[in-house]
Amino acid sequence: MGYCSRKQYNYFMKKVLDWEHNLIDSGILLVKFYLSIDSDTQLIRFEERLNSPLTFWKFSDNDLKARKKWEIFTQYKEQMFGHTSSDISPWVVVNANNKKEARLTSMLYFVRLLGNNSFEPLTGEDITKTHSIKVGGVKFRG
């Protein structure tokens, strides 16, 4: 699709792991999430996006062009995982067919990665708290 030349692609694939490992060696916590959706979910999201006055602007002709090349993109994705994943900088593949679950899964991964293994995920029960603050004599509640 013209995102980069073959030469640029090969250069990136050859260099990216060294670059990531240098970042990690310098103290950066590097986490690579791949939010994965299936083809049916993508189509549903496209339709929702096109029919929403709030999100229609996100859709482009490029989305349709890329969708027609789903299999090719999938091959390149698998190739990318093979070349750019290592023991110290692995890809974390998250099923993102459900956006809320994907976000919570990603956050839980971070919490556990940072060492809080005693963290218990929420049960799904709604918890509502009301907070208020007074700023300059004006009270805000939420």
C-alpha cells in the first residue's frame, strides 16, 4: 500500500530489536500491545463509524483498501511478530473484539507487570461514588 519501500521495511526489521533492547537497557519499560480484531468485528466497527455523526470522520477510503488486503496484512503481521518479538520485548496480543475487555486486559497486564500481583480485577458490579470539590467558592460534584 506504499507505506514504505522494501528497503525501508528490511532495514526496520533488521534494526528494531536492537533499538528496543537499547531502550530497555537504558531503563525504559517497553510494552508492545497488539490489539487484535477479527474481520467481522472490523466490518461492524466500520458500519458503526460510518453511521455515527460523532465518528464518521475517522473513516477513510484507505480503510476499505486495507480491508480488501486482510490476508496480506495478516501475513505481514505474523512476519512482524516473528522478527520483532524477543524474550525481553515480546508482543502482547490482546483480543480486542470487545473494546472494554481489551482495555481492561491491557490495564491488568500493566498492573501485574509493575509488581502488584495482589491486584484483584473488578467484578463488573457498578460502583458509583459521588465526589465534590470547592474551587474559588464554586462547588463541583460528579
